[in-house]
Amino acid sequence: MVKIGLIVGMEEDFPRAFLERVHKYPGVEAEIARVGGVREQGERDYDVLIDRLSHDVPYYRYYLKSAALRGTYCINDPFWWSADDKFFGYSLAARVGVAVPRTVMLPSRDYIPAVDKERSLRNLEFPLDWQSIVSYIGFPAVLKPADGGGWRHVSMVRNMEELLFEYNKSGTLTMTLQEYIDFEQYVRCVCIGRETILPIEYEPPHRRYVRSGKFLSPALERRVIEDAYKLNVALGYDMNSVEFAIKDGVPYAIDFTNPAPDMYQWSLGDPYFDIAIDEMLRFSVKVALNPPKRNVSLHAMDSHHAYLWQAREMSNLVVPAYDWVGGDEPGRRTVRRSSLE
């Protein structure tokens, strides 16, 4: 019997739909994972764990690392996610040939009381060369945390006065200043298993999806799918969403380290919600029955090194052919990796 565990919080749509459909696969069962006092040694409780919550509950992250060492396939890899941040993601994207906005990481505006600003920060340039930074980024620009999500602490700045005002409010957060892409189209790709890419038109000002069918030209759609595929392979994500702002025919990767992507039925709508659930279930069963090799060992950094090495070698990455699944129904564009089938 294959056993799949879900680590979820307040969301109801994803676990409900997933658990309702698992009967399609004889010999497979799924449940909301139960975690209590975790011993340093023990048997494997689940063949697969799908993590939707450890970004908010650190205990679950520690549990997932332990489970991975016992042979559980974790979606997503807890070792990589622990080392992940959005600024590194931009650097990685540029390395693998994906277009990104110009971005600068800024030192924190303030520090915890234990940090002696006179003696502990000798490595920091002070004052910052704001003129050089602004000359590189330009206005308008977006100020946002180097590691964050959910649009928290994100602000648009149009001049130096606004930039300094918002930066001075950022406290101990490490912030990035990023070129604003005045986009003509915006797309969010729901990505599952580094195989399935669902490009969906999205409206950031209203934070909603648009059911528009084939809204991208064939050439642009292909580049969006290829770039989303590259990012997920480089980052090692099996569950992610990748956002592109498109300007002058160029898709700029804006946000692509989202290991617990939107899985609400009211938000994704039809047919995307059903596709996402079905593909997540299919992928979970596949890796439970035939787990791909991962570099998880007693030294967690082995996993990170493997991904970094892979990213450095990705300049000549061949993206698999993709096709429609389900005829002409919108949202059924997928990428299949034959080596994983």
C-alpha cells in the first residue's frame, strides 16, 4: 500500500479534492499527515509528503528533513527550500538564461539590539551609494523583501524621496530594489512535478486569474513554458508557481520561488483547479511507486550542491517537447519529461 500524507493549514479546497480523487489509484491511500513527537530514529510513516505549510510552521520543516532521511519523497524538497531566497532566485534565473528585471539587494535598515552597529557591521558600505543603485535600477522601481511572499512589505517607489521613505520603514528586513516592468501581458504558471506547466493569464493589480484560453502567441507561449521549466529544474521544485511580466515580447521572470502555490478552487477556477489536483495526484503516485534519485544525505548541503552544479550546467539544457492534454480545452498545456514517465 502506497501512503501519501498532506501537510496543510487552513486551506480546504486542495486537501478535499485530493483526498476525494485518490480512489482512482488502487493500492494508494492519502490522509492529512499526523505529526507528534518525532524521534531521531524511526520507520518511514509516508511514501510521499506534500508540504503546503512549513513556510509558516518551522516544526514541519524539521520533520520533513527527518522524513526525507527515512526515505520519504517530500514535495517540495525541504533541504532546498530551507536554503532558498528570492534574491538568490534572480541570480540563478539570470545564470540559466531566463530574463529577469535588474535587481539590487540592500543591507537591512536596522538590526536587532544584540548587533553593535559600530563594531559588528564593519563589512558594510556606509553610506550606501544610492545614486549608483538608482542609476542601475531606474524609476519607477519595486522595493520588496529579499525573502518574502504574499505581497507583504512590497511598495512601488517613483523617486528617491519615496525610496528612502519606504526603505527607512523596512526595519530589520533585507530588501531588494527591482526594476519595474511596465508589462503588456502577465502570466502565472502553475507548475507540478517539473512536468506540467499551466500558463494562466493573471491580473496582478486585482490578484486574480483570467480565463482567456490561448492568450499568448505560439512563440511567446513556448518561451514562457521553457523558462518556467528551466527555473523549476534549476530550483528543484516539484510544486511551484512562476510569474512572468511580458514587455516588448520578452517574458521577465518576476516571482518564481513559491513552493506552496495557489490551489484554491475559487481562485484558479475551471478547468485549472481540476487539472492542478489531477496532476499533483498523478505525480505523487508516480514518485511513490518509483522515486527519482535525490542527493539527500546526512550532510544536507549535498542536495544544494547538486542543484547548484546542475544550474551551472544548464546553458545547453534541452527542454522536452510539450503537447496539449485534453484537446483544445484552455489551460491543458503541459511539459512531459519522458525520462520520468
